[in-house]
Amino acid sequence: MKEDAIRTTCPYCGVGCGVLATSGNDGVRIKGDPDHPANFGRLCSKGTALGETLGFEGRLLHPEVRGERASWDDALTLVADTFKQIIAENGPDSVGFYLSGQMLTEDYYVANKLMKGFIGTANVDTNSRLCMASTVVGHKRAFGADIVPGCYEDLELADLVILVGSNMAWCHPVLFQRLQAAKAERPHMKIVLIDPRRTKTAEMADLHLAIAPDGDVALFNGLLQNLADQGQLDQDYIDRHTNNFDKALAAAKMSTATLCTKTDLSIDQLSRFYQLFAESKKVVTCFSQGVNQSSEGTNKVNAIINCHLATGRIGKPGAGPFSLTGQPNAMGGREVGGLATMLAAHMEIGNELHRGLVQRFWQSPHIAAAQGMKAVDMFDALAKGKIKAIWVMGTNPVVSMPAANKVADALANCPFVVVSDILADTETARFAQVKLPALGWGEKDGTVTNSERCISRQRAFLPAPGRARPDWWQMAEVAKRMGYDAAFEYQSARDIFAEHAALSAFQNEGERDFDIGAFADISDVDYDELQPTQWPRRKGQKAVSQRFFAGGHFFTPDGRANFVATPATPETQATVPSTLRLNTGRVRDHWHTMTRTGKSAALSAHIAEPFCEVSPEQASKIGVRPAELVEITTEGHSVLARAILNPHLSDDQIFVPMHWNGNFSSNGRINALVCDQTDPFSGQPALKGAQVKLRSAQMGLYGFMVSQAAPEALSSSYWAKAITNNGWRVDLAQKDVAGDIEKTVRAMCGWEVAAADVHYHDATTGQHRLAWFEGPQLQCALFLAPEPVAVSRAWAVGQLAKEFESPAERYRLLAGRPGKDMPDPGPIVCSCFSVGANQIADAVRNGSVSVAAIGEKLSAGTNCGSCKPEISEFINEFTLSVAQ
């Protein structure tokens, strides 16, 4: 049987990589699409491992009503009738939709049409509010529309690339690979990283500015002032194409001493950065969550844009501000009005002409007359009983929202919660009266838009499992049951895309930025074969413009860009006594709340449990040694995480990843500690601005376990589990230790202890090691110690695949490490080829002192390349130690 590869698009970050998926008897094989303009065949570790995430374990395969299986008709009728009743009794603003950047554009479009055009409320927001809302508002204030001016090629053409609040190496790795390749070809290119934390991206940067948290506005205001003082402005561009420059410059002025204080940077560091910007004609400034996820995120965006407008470095090859989108379809959601503050096709709810135009096109009975509730406000309204029914689609707000416990309480007290998801048991789905099975990646069909405005197809290559259905179909069926049949008679995703395209061109003579009218009459065949394309694509347009604003025309009423005054706040750092600044973010190989990546053994091998980066000085202050557990607390809530000492981190900060939740750890939901303070302009939460306390968790016993069977009843004070190729690995810790080891094991693992087949106990050191077998096959091995267990995790995991024929072999297992004749790979660095830290360190010591040489010797870094910064770090540390 011939196996044909299906061209589709990766479901992870906003880079929007093309993927070739081939289904066969041996599963689904994944490769990068060499013809896709975003990645040209490259994939990161997450994309490479997509085939491992497609199993049916944990899938929601049929509708459920109050925990019981139901038919689609019964479930959808209940949703429609309940929404109708609540709206009739309390008005349209008493219901809400909470959507996801994981949804396809067609899904997003139907949700917004139903809510804003037929139910008549704008209470439809998205988790993109948590990552990109400040950029949206910053774009609109400056350009008159939410437009990313440039394209990925600009990063390769630039003389200077500035990365602000972006760990591109881990969060947009394929784009980072393109940047690395460009720098290798053009060594004069400079990369500047602006980030309070020294991330893996810093390994490839020419300059790292460890800026004070929220010092970005001051930094770019200082740049604007410096450009003016040094005569580096493009005065002709300012005069011909912009407004309000004098106001922006006046707001930017500050003394050098104040600038150094607010940024925590020296005069030399500031001068070097400002000189690089002034001397580089082609400058791209990429910014991401470190800019957006702040109580002053919008002003950060505009402070960056101000510097590009002031020098005319915008809309030109290799020059412009560039927002790096977090999710695969955050941009597509913005295009169809996925935010509560927008209408479809980049039109404005507050604009009466736009409202009338959209209402006429939709032929809707009424249209939302005002902006709806943003994400944080929506869940506040839920808690107060103002919203009485909510439909959550494709996201897990009990983990991802700030003040996550408050969100859980709000859902628990809401009269009617509907959840559409691919998984049956997420921390949000547990609150649903109605659960609706959605299609996942590989099963659903539609479009997504990436960070450079490129629309790509996600194509189905797997059949719908069980009774799962597309999100757009679910909403259309509810709309019909609410009496809106004629407007929602969609037969396919193509029908929706064509309508979306037609609306974008409706009465649009070029005064609106978003226009894909060329696809308004797209056929089924052409939709199936749609190639990646950047918008705008106006009807009759012959050439596609890669960049906006090259001619100096903007989408403001007078066609001129607006400088925005962005005064720096009085204080850049909070001064709450005895607290630390909590920074949150992603790790390289996991995504959001791990509903997909948690299924992959390869992705879980790199980092398998929640961790807390802390400076050595701060660790010493609280009495914590490397790998011990710390407790992070605020206002009665706490999180447990493994301590990792980072000498490059300042003493007043810590970093904890945002992925872990109750399905993978005992207490790792870090957003339970993050307050719901928001940016006043965008409503985006300050997810990187919490003030927390840190202390030793004071564990009496640590443990590590490998098991063939999935650990289901863990009850220890701390646990974190991750799937492996042949079973599971679990890190454990217990505060209170029973005298009897069997009682301790029962307390930690939650199961009755049968006598171990082999065991080792040392009462003096408190070391205990036990293993259970079935025939020659290891079923479970448990290692316990009063300090973090010194076991080679990668080696121990590998023992689940081996057979132990002799008692001697079984007892050697209890050593927790390989014998002298069996090298220990160490912690996994390269997920693609399972290459460990010890292997890389040995190769470096034996003369492989370049990333390329490591790749040639071990293959590490030669597939997806995501581990190259870490390999570089090994090489740098070795070189430094030799020099000393």
C-alpha cells in the first residue's frame, strides 16, 4: 500500500512550521516540510515527536452529561436550551465563551459569529489574552490596526537582531535555527538578548542585558532619547509619516542615573546597546512574553515601536518591530475577532460603521454594541455570579490562568459549565456539567496563521476517533438549536473560510488592513490544495506584499503612524519585604499544560518535573542544596519544585515553568501563585510579576521510582511522574517518615507493599532500595534516601526494557547506576537521539569543542537542533574551566 505524506502545520508555537505526516501500519511518521516558507524542513523537538502524542490514552471519545455518556443530540440540545434560558432570564451578557489559540481559524470564526452577532454579547475571549493582547493594543495605537509589519526573512537580512523578553532558543526554536544559520553566513550580524534571566538563548547572543524586571520601557525610552541626542533620527520620516513625536520624546526623558536604576544596567552596557542600534541600519526587534506578560506590557510594545518609527526602520527588508506569537493560531484568532475587544476581520466593536457592516454581512438580528469581558474579568464575573454559563474550548484555565485557584472556585460555583476538549480528565474538565469530545491535531481540518501573517492549512490525516467532532460543528449545531439555522448551515471548514474571506473584503476599498478577499469564492479543491500564503490577499491582487508600511501609509484616520508617550513607571521592582520576583515561562520540550507533550517519552526525558531556578546565594540563605525541594508560597497557596541553582540569576528572582499540573505532579500549578493584576490598556495579566516567598520544603525522605505500570495512587508529600519508553518514572519526597520502611512506602506510593524480590537497607545512612520482578522483567524499582536520591535517571529508566536472568544482575540494579563497563549517559540533553549530558561532557573533554564536532561524534543537535544552545553551554563551561 502506498503511503502518501499529508502536508499540514505544527500545532505548537506561532512559528507555524510545515509538517509532512505519513500514516502507516507502524504509526505516523513526522518530517519537516521542506517547501513550507516558515521552516524549510526544520522541526524542533516538539514537532519531531508529534507522532508520539497521537494515542487515544485519556481521550474524551463521546459526549458526557453530568458524568454519564450521552448522545450528541441530547448534549447539544441541553447546551442550547440552557444558554437560551439563562439569556432570557439574565440577558446576553450572562453567558461567555473562553477559547484557545489551539483552535483553528474556522472554529474561532463560528464562535465569534454566534456570540457577537446572534447571542449579542462580546463575552468571548481567548487564552491569547494571556500572551499577545498587549501587542494587539500596541499595534493598534501605533499603526491603527493589529499588524505585524515584517516577515521571518527580515531576521536573516538584519544587521542587528534584538530579542526582548524572548527565550527564542526554547520557545521559537525553528526561528532561532534560521537566525543561527543566518549569523553563520553573515558573521557581522549581531544578536542582543534583553532578559532578566540568562536563558539558553544567551549562549548565541553577542550581548546579554540582564535587565531589571519591567525595566523595558525605561530602556527603550533611553534609546529614543539617545537617538535624538546623537542626531540619529530620521527626521524626514518623522515629519512625513508620523504624529506626536515630541510628546513621546518628552515622556522618554530621564537622567542617566535614573535610567541605570530602572534598568539595573551600567552606563557601559547601555552605551554599547544604544551604539549598536544607531550604527545598524537594518534592525529587527523581536519581542515576546517578557514584554507582553506585564502590567505595563502595552507601553513596552509602544516604547519599542517608537524607536523604529523614529529611525524609519520599519517596513523595509531587515528592519522593523516583530511580535513573536505564542500559540499556533493566536494570529488567526485575532483576525476573526477572537478577543472580546474586537470584531471579525480586524474591525472594531466601538466603531458604529464597523458594527453595521458586520451585522449586514452576517444578517444577524443584533450585534454586540460594546466590548466584552476580557479573560480575567470574565472569570471574576463567573465568581460573582454575573456570568452563569460558560463554554471553555481547547484550553485549561484552571492551570493556565493567573490566580488559578480562584478560577477553579469560580467554575465550581458556576451553574453551567461546558468544556470541549480532546481529553476526558483535565483540571478544567472536572468542573463541566457537559463535556464535548473535540478533534485533535491530525484529525481536524482548517487553517492557522503564524507570526508573519502566513495562512497555512492544518489537514486531517487520521479518522475522527469515537464520536469526536470539530469545534465549529459543535457550535453551529448549538446555534441551530437556538433558532439561528440559516446562518450556520456549514457543511465543511471550507464554507467557513470562504465566508471569513468574503467578510474581510466586504465594502473594503483598502481602508482596512485585513483583506483575504481573493479566497471568497475558493472551491473545495482549491481549499484542499491551499498553499501557505501571507495576507493581505485582496481580490484581483497580482503580487503579495510581504511587508506593511514600506510606503509610510498606516491605517489610522490620517494615514500617519502614532508615536505613543510611554512614561516609565515610578518603580520597576516591587519592594514587598522578604519576597522574590517570580518569573514563569516554558521549557524546551513541553507545551502549555502538557495534555499533548506529556504523552511523549522523548519530550519528557529532557525535563521530567517542575523546577525552581534560584541563585546560589539565595539557596544558601534559605538552607537549600542543589536538587532539594523548595516550597514557593503566597497568600496561603504553595507549590513544590526541585531547586536548580543558577549562578546567572539575581538574588531577588526565581524562575518556575508553567506546564506542570495535577495530572503530572502533586503540587506544581505555579499560576495558583500568580496574582491577576493586568495591563490597564490590554487586560493582559502580569504572569511574570508575582511576589512570592521561598523556603526549604524540609523533606525527610526523597525517592525515585521506575515502574512498568502507570502510577495511579501516589500520595506522598511530593511526586512528579513522566512517561518513558517502557513505563513511567516518578520522583517522590515525604515530609513525615514512618519508622517501618513498608509503612513509608505505603504512605509515599499509595499501594500495599508486597515483599520486594530484592532489597537493600542501610539504617545508618537511611538508604533503601527495593525492586520487584515478574519473571525476568523488572516491574518496579524504588530508591529512597534522606537526601535527593543519587540515581542515574536515564540509566534506571532503561532498565525497564531489560531482562534480569540472575540474582546477581538484580542486585546490581540496586546500585542505581551502571557498572564501570557500562557508561552512564547522564541527564538527557538531545531528545531526538537520547544523548545525555555525560556523553557530551566526555566528548568535549576528548576534543570535540564545537557544536558541529559534537554533532559529528554523537549526532546530538543534528536533527531538530533545539539542544544546540545547551551543547554550546557545555563547551563554554569546559573551555572556561581549562583556562582557569
